[in-house]
Amino acid sequence: MAVATTNRIETLRHKLDVTQKVMARILGVTERTIIDLEAGRPLSEGIGRRVTELDRLQRDLSKVVRSQAIGQWLTEPNDAFDGDAPADLIAKGKVDLLWRMIFDLRSGVSS
């Protein structure tokens, strides 16, 4: 069953301040798929679930990282993640590391 996008992908991509190429990498699809989804192609159920999770991550991330800095933070290598960029961790299915970081920052736990 397909889910209507209502430009969900484009809206989220702008909130994350990432390119279509980076968004494709994060969601595990091709850049062409992102272009098609932003043009109105319905989301598959699988992509829809990943977009929902990414939207939740963006909302919580914006509480600990300035919204204007999220795109840069996502795409730059980060020592806290052994030099991996957070976007690469998401693409590798290691988003739990980002959730842990958000939890630690919000609860005042130092690493």
C-alpha cells in the first residue's frame, strides 16, 4: 500500500538542510527516487516508515543541535562516531547511536 507524500520528503529534506543526494543515501534509495518522491510519487510502505523515523529523529535532534547546523552536522565526519558522519550511520542502520547521543545530551550525561 502506497502512502501519499504531500511533499513529506521535500519538507523533511529542507528541515534537515541536506541535498537530494544525501537524503537518498540516508533513506537507502537512489537520488532519482528522491526526485520522483518530491514530484509527488507515492511513498512505499517501507520508505514511509523510514521517513517517519527520520522525521522523529529530526524533531529530537533540533532540540540539541541548532536547526541551521543540522545539515552540516549530519554530513561531516564526527569524532564521537569514530569519524563517521551521522548521515552514514543512519544509512548503515546505526541510528541508535544518534538516539543515544540525543538522550545523553538532553539528560546532561557527559560522554
